[in-house]
Amino acid sequence: MGPRFTLLSVAVTAAVLLSACSAPATSKPASASTLTFNPPSIDSASNDENGKAIQLGYKLMTETKQLLPNNVGNDLSCSSCHADAGTVKNELNLVGIAAVYPQFRTREHAVSTLEDRVNQCFERSMNGKTIPYDSTEMRAFMMYLSYISKGIPDGTNPPWRGLAKFDVSNPNLQDGEKIFQQSCATCHGANGQGGYGPALWGPNSFNDGAGMANLSNMAAFVKESMPKAPMGGVNPGDLTQAQARDVSAWVLSHPRPHFLGPGKGSTPPKSQ
Ligand code: HEC
Ligand code: HEC
């Protein structure tokens, strides 16, 4: 019995009771286009046992390394990419994600549960190790992700899900380096080591098996979300697709930890 069931159990019970003594409901499920992006604030989580699990899940999203030092092999938190614990619309938000999973994933050729997906980010994006499926922490992740998916009907693919990808062929690394020095280095460090913003390459960044290590993913993320604040004359969202492609290709031309495969951990990069 998953946490989503726990959250929805009141509604489900009510629906069962209703249908037991009246005609079956005929209303259509909400269509994806009528949904609004409006995740509940973490401050409105209750103080009971479920609310505490939700709050722990939020903390795990934002302080991942501090809370799970043995499972995180770099300096990132989930919020390094899923900004504000997955509640910022244009920064890999996770709103509605509990309604999407389980689903079929082509990369693994298998049905993937939300727990599997979280653990894939642990092994790849966090360059670390999976957390046990029956742990307090995994339950807290599920409770939190269900909480920010409130109101999104099961099986819906929210319209705000996923990255807006574009053609990234033939990047120009020299142009990318210029953009990096001008609009990224102040926050991410001249050597990509991180500072105000998280590490973009080197031992403290995500490994080469991560979604963000894929040029079309990073370029789409950077186009929508970076620079995080106006920097070097560039406002957030102002980079062209070509500029986002070039600067992302420059970032990805540097060494990063190597993904050895599921369950195998990872190695630090060979050179800086
Ligand atoms: C280095 C960046 C990065 C970090 C750090 C990261 N993720 Fe992800 N995550 C991604 C990318 C990229 C995707 C794929 C998005 C896509 O395909 O549109 C993703 C996908 C996901 C998905 C599935 C989303 C979907 O639409 O199917 C979940 C759930 C998720 N991450 C949870 C987490 C959790 C929990 C953590 C922390 C333990 C984490 N991620 C850390 C980059 C990251
Ligand atoms: C004002 C500071 C700032 C600037 C400038 C900035 N970033 Fe970021 N960046 C952040 C922060 C903070 C995050 C963490 C996510 C969040 O909170 O939005 C982030 C996250 C990222 C991530 C995902 C996390 C990771 O470690 O890979 C990438 C990729 C990224 N930035 C690339 C860039 C690029 C490329 C530029 C230049 C075009 C840039 N950023 C400019 C602050 C900045």
C-alpha cells in the first residue's frame, strides 16, 4: 500500500461509499489542459504523522547530502536541479509526478515506479547509492512527492512536465566558453566547481550517466532557467537556443564522475 493511497484514502473511501448507495459517477476525469500549476506550500503540511513525513521529504529534497551522506557522492541536493524541492515550474518541477508513475521507461526497458525513479537520480544525478525501498527516507520522498501532486488525477501527464528540447547539433565550444565566463562563472565558479550555485563539472557534480549529462537536456534546462539571476547583461530566459547549446556543450566538455552501472557506485573523474 503506497503513500499515495494513504493521502487519497479519505477521498477513495468517500467515493466507494457514494457509489455503493447511488448511481456510479458519470463525471469525466479532469483533462490535462484544465489543470493549474499550484503546488501546496510546505508550510501548510499538517503536524500529524503524515505531515511530519511530508516535511522530512521536503528536507531530504533540499538538504540531501546532509541527511544522507552515505548515499550522495557529490555536493548536490535534489533541489540543485529540481529547484525549491521541485515546485518551480520552469526548473524541472515534480508537481503531479505521483500521478504519472508507475510508467514504462525506454532507457531501462521496464516499468519504473516512482521509487525506482528517485533511486535512479541517487545513482546518477547524485553520483551516489540507492536508498532502501522500505526506508523512512523513501517513504518521506513518496509522501512529499504525493503532497505536491495533490489534485492531479492518477494517470494524467501534467502539461508542465518535462524539458522543452530543441536541436543541439554542431555546438561552438569557443562561444560557449565566452558565455560561461560572462554569465555563469560568478555563481558556478570559474572552474565549474560551484559556489552560490551547484558544481557543474568535476568530482562534486553529477556523473556521466545522469539526465543532465545529456546535451539536449542541459541545453533545454539552461535555456529556460539560467542564468538564475541577471548576469553579464543576460536576463533569465534570454539566452537563445544556440547560446544555451554552446554553453552547455562547454560545461559538458569537462571531466565528471563516471557512472559504472546500477548498484556499482561510481569513480571520481580522471583529471580536473
Ligand atoms: C543534476 C541534476 C539533478 C539532480 C541533482 C536530481 N535530478 Fe531528478 N531529474 C533530473 C533530470 C534531468 C530528470 C529528467 C527530466 C526529463 O526527462 O524531462 C530528472 C527526473 C526526475 C524524476 C522523474 C521526473 C519525470 O518527469 O518523470 C524524479 C521523480 C526525480 N528526478 C527525482 C529526483 C530526486 C528525489 C532527486 C534527489 C535525490 C533528484 N531527482 C536529483 C535531474 C536531476
Ligand atoms: C545568480 C547565480 C547563477 C547564475 C548566474 C547561473 N546559475 Fe546555474 N544555478 C544557480 C543555482 C542557485 C542553481 C540551483 C537550482 C536553483 O536553485 O535554481 C543552478 C543550477 C544550475 C544547473 C543544474 C544543477 C547542476 O549542478 O548542474 C545548471 C546545469 C546550471 N545552473 C547552469 C548554468 C549556466 C550554463 C549558467 C550561465 C548561462 C548559469 N547556470 C548561471 C545559480 C546561477
